[in-house]
Amino acid sequence: ISLIQFALDQLPERYATALELKYVEGFNSREIAERMQISDEATQSLLARARRAFRDVCGEAVHSAR
């Protein structure tokens, strides 16, 4: 299992979904907002929180692998 998939699996579902739509599917924030039925502003906030959580999970995984 890749670090990316591991990290996504550790995140709340909404975070993982938003990140996958953005970085795997290539949707912009407006398209993600439509898919998730939230405002564009809420999507941008969700993406920021999701990216921060993703970085935290990756950092912990790398640190514990040492």
C-alpha cells in the first residue's frame, strides 16, 4: 500500500473525497462544491483542512517508519 493511499485511508471520508476529486480527478473547487453539495467557499476551506490533515498523517507515518 502506498503512503498516499494509507494517508487517504486515515482521513475523514469528506477530506479524502475532496482530495481525490481535486488531485486524482482534476476537478476545480467549484466542481467539487457541486459534487459535494456545499458552497465554493466551504470547499476551499475543506480542501485546506484536508491538505493539512493529509500532511500530518504522512509526517506521522514517515516519522514512525524510522
